[in-house]
Amino acid sequence: MDKLRVIQWTTGKVGKLSMRGVLDDPHLDLVGVYAYSDDKCGTDAGTLCGRPETVTGIKATHDVDALLALGADSVLYTPFEADLDHIVTLLEAGLDVVSTNLLMNLGGVRGDVRERLEAACATGNSSFYVTGINPGWINAVLVSLTAPTRNVTSISLTESADCSVYESVETWGFLGMGEPGGATPALVERAHTWLIMFKDVVQRIGEAIGVTFDDIEFFCEYATAAEKVDLGWFCMEKGTNAALRGGWNGKVGGRTVTNLTVIWYLTKTLAEGWDLDDDQYHLVIDGEPHIDMRMRFTPPKHWGNHEWDTMTAMPAVNALHQIRAARPGVLGLLDVGLPHAPVGDWIRARG
């Protein structure tokens, strides 16, 4: 397998972990790093990804032309907010772009945005693919579970996450945690704004299974803390919001065919007595046979809180060769399949 020359685009929580993935993969060469901030420019990639002992000789820059001149094959695109002009420039230059960002600040990969991306891919003979955030790769797993079944009537995916380790006061404040209990219309609208990214997930799954939805319906409810909960970085008084359950139902003829639910909680001590699953993912296929699959992640002891972003970063890293081999254009789940890690090479490297 020929090595791919890779540029890492931004170096935040996800970007630093995808950089580690590139450095660890014998089939990939990190050749460039894009950074927005001046204080990161000129810093070695090893330092930026939390490995200061690894001197790569690759310095971060925000000079786009200099990065284009490197002759790279692919870009790992991991910023918090997407810049369509940057993506178009990269695609037109012939670089494949694999993004963890869903482009929601641009309205998603649809309408005029999709048209610009398709045109850029046609110009550069390149491909654009979104692996997504959490859930990301799990969408492809859900679709693949339909393979051994017949007469499928519905599929569903539930993510249950203990978010007490996700230290983002801004996120949980926006989502109404710590506010007086209840899903007020204003709070539901804020949740809708945040969870809109998961509507895209339902649409992508629908495209993969050949379903056109008549409607994609939003739902959301809140549960409250049964006692005061102080996480050290965030405090919720008794009776204030401490968990949300929301998502999207993709409907055909008034019946839900695809459901995606996220349950995010900052404590399990809830007045409403929600049954919170210790398994992070619950996938269900209603067909012949019926499939009920649960998935639990067990982190190594040395992981910090934000090491969980590995599960966002690595599907993008491990998909790079598949995107390179795929057709030009904006790609969907069926164009790429299931990304996988270079397990054999890791085993051989360990002897």
C-alpha cells in the first residue's frame, strides 16, 4: 500500500488526536499542519499533538498556499467551525478532504453548499467525505447491521453518554443544564439548534438504506437533579436540569423508520428515575431476525477526559485510504464502507 501524504487542518481537541493517528500509521505521512492562531504557527507537530518528545520537523502554518505546494494527497479537516472557501480551495487543488465537521455552521452538506463542493471535486478530481462527530462511524455500523435481515421495518440508534467529564460550561449552559427544571419552549429551541447536527445523521442513514423521508421530526425532554450535584467545574441545584433526551425520527407515511436518540446526563441521580444505560450505544434493527446490539467503551486508565475524542478522530484517519480509492465527488456511507485500523501492521511492529 502506497503511503498517503496528509495535511492536518487545525490542532484542537480532535485535531491533535488525529495527528497522533497519522504519526502512528505506517501507511500515512504527515507533511503539513494548518493552524488558525499565530501562537501555534512555527510550533512542531509533535508538540501540538501532545508529544513534545517527538520532533517531526513539520511546523504549523496558516499559509494556505505553502500547504498546497507540499503536494499532499489528503487533508484531515477537524475545525470547530467549517470554512467553505478553504474546503473548496483544497478540493480544487486535487486534495481529498475527510472532515469530522458536519458543516452545520454552513447549513450542512446540502443545497448551495453541496453544489459548490461537487463542483470543486469535479475540478480537482477529488473527494469530500464527512465521518462526523459523536456519533460518526457508528452510522455505518448501523447500516451494515441490516445485511443479515429481511423485511426491515425500522432501525434505531441510541447514544447514552455520561457527560460529567466533559468540562464545557458553555455547552451545558447553552443546553439548559442547571436551569430550573423543565423543557420550556425556549429551551427546546436551544436544544434543537444544538442537536440539528444529528438530523444530518438520520438523512445520511436514510440515503444509505434507500429511504426518502416525508418528515424528520425533532423531540426533546429534560430530567432534573434529585439532589444538589457539584462536579467541581459545574453545579446543579436540586430540581434543576441535569439530563436531556432528544433526537430525530425519520418518518415515512407517518411511521418512524429511522430513529436517532442521544441521552446526555451530568448525573445519574435524577428525580424522574430515567433508566440510564451503561452501554454507550444501543442499535436495534426491527426485521427478520430482530437485532439488538449494545456497545460499551472501556477507556485505558491513562486517558484524560478529552481522550474520548479519539473516537471522533480515528474514523477519519482510518478512512483516508478508502476515500482516496473512492470516486470523485461528495461521498456517502455506501461509497466508503467501514473504515478499519491497520491492525496487522501494529501487531507486526510490536513483534
